Amino acid sequence: MKKMAILFICLFTLVLGGCKEEQQKPESEVGSNGEVMEVLSHSTLTKQNALSMTVHHQIKGTNIYMECIVTPNFHFQSTASGKKHGEGQVAVYLDNKRWETFTSGAFILKGVPQGRHEIKVKLLHNDRSEYGIEEGFQVEI
């Protein structure tokens, strides 16, 4: 009788294990109109203030999707409440011209002109002075 109960439990577990719903694929794996051209990661570390910035980017059409991860304990701030270590924004430069300043770690550069471009990302304090941490890379649209 015990063997029969154990066998029943095992079969029941196998049946339940096989009846899972199909998991959704991440958006990056689902077909879309845009084709992914590049996904790269860059990292800059400054011992002086112990912050590290990693930049990921992905190209879709004429847009560049970017993510800046600044560690440890960095907070993106939209208010210019003075210079405070561990708070600030990022400034993005396209071909040495300031494109825009962003107050979040993920953002999109929309409508980048066709061709080869140099992108530079600089980490800024709340008062827009530079931390001295920057990352540069090239893209082709």
C-alpha cells in the first residue's frame, strides 16, 4: 500500500510538472520591426571617488537605447540641489557635441543621423560639474 501511494505521488508530480504554461520570452527575443545591430558594454572605474560606470547600448534603426549603471550607491537626480557625491546625471555627446543630459540610468537617443559616430557619456554631479568618469565608443547607424 505504501509503494502504491509513493508511485501515485510520483506520477502526480510528473503530470503537474509537465503542465506548465509556456513562459513569455523577453521582449528582446520577440520579433519586432527593428533589427538589433550591436549590444556592447563598457566600464570605467575611478579610484579617486570609488564610482564605476558601465554603459550598455543597443541600436535599432536610428535610435540608440542606452543604459548607464553607476555603482556603488549612485542615485540619478533631476534637481540641481548642489554638489553631492553619489548623486547626479549623465551627459551624452555625439561627435563631441552635447546631445542631451539625462536624469535616469536608461534612455534613448532618438533620430541619430546615418553614418559613423563617436558617443561619449560623462557622469555629472547635481550642479553639472564632472565626476571625471566618462566612457566613449563608436556606433554606425
